[in-house]
Amino acid sequence: MGERLVDSYGRRIRTLRVSLTDQCNFRCVYCMPPGRLPTVSKPKYLTTAEITRFVGIAARLGVSRCRLTGGEPLLRKEVVDVARSLKRVAGMREISMTTNGSLLTHFAKPLREAGLDRLNISLDSLDARRFEDISRSSQYGRVLAGIETAVKLGFPVKLNVVVIRGMPDEEVFEFVRMAVDYDMDVRFLEFMPLCGSGCEAERVYPVGEVRELVRSRFDLTELPRGDRPAEAFSIGGGRGRIGFIASLSEPFCDTCSRMRLTADGNIRPCLFSDRQYPVGHLLKAGAPDEELINAVRLAVWNKVAGNEFAKDPFRSGETTRREIRKGPLIRSIGG
């Protein structure tokens, strides 16, 4: 029986998100404040070889899906080399990427040739002016072109739409019609007030309300969810699917199977917690595999029980610290 990576609440970790950079060419209101933020110096970034080694360790521990993220991952010049290298990792069944799509017309083909399996592309509005207001970017046309390029190249595509209070009903319906007309997933994500202008409670548009709005116009059939974050539905007469991710109002932490590796080599076992565990120094020092395995196990064992922002999403203070639990660090591979 293969190795399993399990936290102290019995949740099995199957998915690894790898941040290639903390930099982004957008300044979305739900993600970043308008001004500059401190960034990681590039010498501290993990190299392609270091990322590949870590992903290989994760695969040995039972992780089978890896998603490249950022910041905006396409700003990392080695992004194609990283995708190609990770595709060769034994046991890694799927390599995907989340991107804002603005650079996809250039990178989609080489990424497809490198073996990238699918793309998640952010598109928060189908109205150019509203898109610019949300993203603080004027690259609406480039994003649409990037999506078109990805579809033509045969990428399975998921469109991620962060819904913000005030989004017109008709725009919601237009997004759904994209999933009717094309074989793609359109997923509505609940506004997560993590930074930027996120402390304004009135911006939150509960995804449950969006779901009911969509049901009023379209015939939806629920699909198996498993450990995926999205509640997914097929659409009567449609080619694609609709998804709803309600991280705040309907948290799904009890089935969470994810952890993140930051660009500078920290494991974040919960995407919505500031708790992290360093492994970059081990990778850069060429530490033995067993040390890395122990570090991964410690981080995962201390994955928090639930989404702490869901309890008090509009607070401005730091995440409440909890006592770190001790757990198993060493277990034989394949045991």
C-alpha cells in the first residue's frame, strides 16, 4: 500500500500548490492593496531543481496533484522548464496552473508541449470597465485572447470568477452561458476578504445566493465532489459545468486535501492561515530526504482544523495562534 500523508484530523493531503513567485502584474481589490507590498528577493526563490525535488518528496508521500500558482506564475521566466520537470515526477498524475491569463498567448503553446495538463484562469467580469475596476489592470483584451488560445490548444479550462456584491444578475447568466456553449468549467468563488479592500463586509456576495440565482434560470444536476473545493453541476443542454466555491459561508475544511509551498520555500498547510514551516533552507543545503520528509509531516500534522477567516472574516488582526501539536515525523516510504 502506498504512503499516505495525513494530518492530525485524519484528512489526507493529495494536492500541492507551488507558488513560483509572489509578484503579480494585477492588483485585484480582493487580493492586494493599491500600493507596493514587500516582495521576496529573487535569490531566495527555490530553483527549478529544488522545486522538482520537493514535489518528488511530496509524491512519495502520496500527493498526486500539483498546481503552479503565484502571484502570477507566468512572470517566472523558468515557468515552462518547471512544468516540464514536474511532469516527469513519478506518481504526480496532474500538473495544472492558476493564472490571470494576461500572458497566455505567449506561454500556452510551450506549456502544452511541456505537458501541463490543465489551466485555471481568473476572469472576474465580462465587462471591460468592471474588469479594470476589480483587477486594476487594463489587460482585459489580453486575458480573453489568452483564454481563446488555451481552448484552441486543447487545454481543459476552468474559469475562476470571484463574485463581489453588485455584480449584475445578467453578467452571472453570461458566465453560465459560456459553460453552456463551451466544454469548460465556470466556477463562482466567494469574495475572500484577506487584504486589499477586503475588510468591507458589504462586498461579500454569498455564493449560495449566486447558486440560487443560477438555478432560477438553468437546470443544474449536482456532480460528485470528493475532496474538491468546488460544488459542481452539469447544465441541462450545456457542454460544460458550473462550480461554486463558498470558502466563507459554506466552508469545506473537513475535506480539505491541500497544502502550499511558497516561492521562498515555506510550507503553508492551510491556504487561509499564516502558519508556515520552512523547508527552503533544507533544499538549498541539499539535506537528506528524511529531513525533508520529517518537515513535511510536521507541517501537515499542524494543519489547522478549519478556515479561520470563516469564523471572523472581517477582522484586521493576526490569525489566532494555536498550540502546535506533536505528531508522527518518520514513517517508512511505502509502509
